[in-house]
Amino acid sequence: MFFITGIIIAALFLVSTSMPLLSWLLPFYKIKKLENADLKTKIIANIVAIAIIGWVDYKFLITYVGVFVSIEILYLLFKKYGDKVEYFDRIFIISLIVGGLVCIYMYFNRVSLNISLEQLKALYTQKTEFSKSEIDMAFTYIKENFSYLVFVYMNMTVFFTYYFLNKESFINWEVSYLWLIPYVILFFLEKYSGLDNILIVNGMSILKIVYSLYFIKVVTKVLNEKIKKQQISFIIGIFLTLMSPEFAFIFGALGSGIKIQIKKQK
């Protein structure tokens, strides 16, 4: 059984890395399958998975351990010791930790990363119908907002992992309003300090993510009370967030503030 589990883990890793929208499948499966398994099963399943992934390309092991195993470990640690930490805070903290590790790794490997991006840009120029200016614009955006894109990916992965593992309690998830404090600080730095730093802008964008995700929960809860279909309500919440991230951030942040006010009144 553990050999089959290891093979499935390796297969899901390849799916997760090749299809970003399905990146949550691997941590979801591993936690669901192995959380209550004995130590022997966990060790052998992971050894089999590592052997297969390393055989495909040993460089993939950095991603497997640094990203997916890290998400799994942090999820289990929060489940065991983080009862007082709200679900959306857990998601954001895990994303910050793992995303930070990814950014540090990419920084120390920035030369090879730039070479890979240039090769990819040349491929797009040759194989697609996009104009050179459009391709240049797209790759300039990627380079300038790379850290933000990493954290979008990480938050999406961790969010869906949490959702599919705990969707029965989703409408009761909450978030701390305290993430607004660093956002406000960065906002005033960018607005009034005269600093034109892409890191400040990226930092603000990253901090918006947690409240945009919280907005999905707000929409899901409101709609579910009307139509009694949580999955449909959840999909609508995602659609509205993707349609207008700024709108989602504003109302998600307001939602966290309203929650605090209600608690104080009680």
C-alpha cells in the first residue's frame, strides 16, 4: 500500500508543478492519506516518492521538500499547536514562510533564473503570434512582480489545501484585522515618503491577498444562507474575487473590521 501511495505522491507532484491551478492536490492528498498513518508507512511512502521524483529530475527535490513538504509540516503544526490562530491567518502565515523561502532561493539563483526567462521569452517570440512589445511587456511585469506572483501561487495552493481538507467549517473561518497594520505602513511609505520602490508596491499587493481570500468566505456565507448550496456560493465568491481583486480586498478588509466591532459590542 505504501508503495502505491508513494507512486501517487510522485505523480501528483508532477501534476502540481506542471499545472499551477492543481498545485493543492499534492498537499491535500498527502495530509488526507498519511495524517493518521503509522510512521513506517509515512517514511516508506515518502522515500518511494523522493526516489521517483529524483529519478525524473533530482532538481525537482528542492521544490518537493522546500514547498510541498514544508506546507504539509506547517499545516500539521498549526493543527496541533495553533488552535487560537484563525484559519485565514494560518493560510497567510504558511504562504509567507514558504513563499519567503522560495524568494530567497530564487534570489541566490537569480542569474540562472534570468537566463531561463530570456530563453522562455525567445521561445514565445518564435512560437507565438504575440508582438515583441507585448512579450517584452509581459516578461518585464513578471520580473518586476516576481515576489508578488510567488505569493499569489503560494496563497492559492495553501488556501485550496485548507479548503478541501476543512470545507465543512469554511463559512466559520475568520481572519485577523492586524494584517492591515503593515499594509497601512507600506501605503503611507509609498504615498508620502517619495520612495519609488517596487518592493513596497509588491509588499502592499501581497498583504491584500489575505483579505481577498477572506472576501470569498464572506460571499460564500452570505449566498449559502440564501441558496443553501455552499459549493456554488464558493465558486461565485472566487469568480467575483478574480473579476475585481481591489473590490474583494476592500470588502474583505471591512469584513474583518466589522467582526472585531461586533465582538467588542458583545
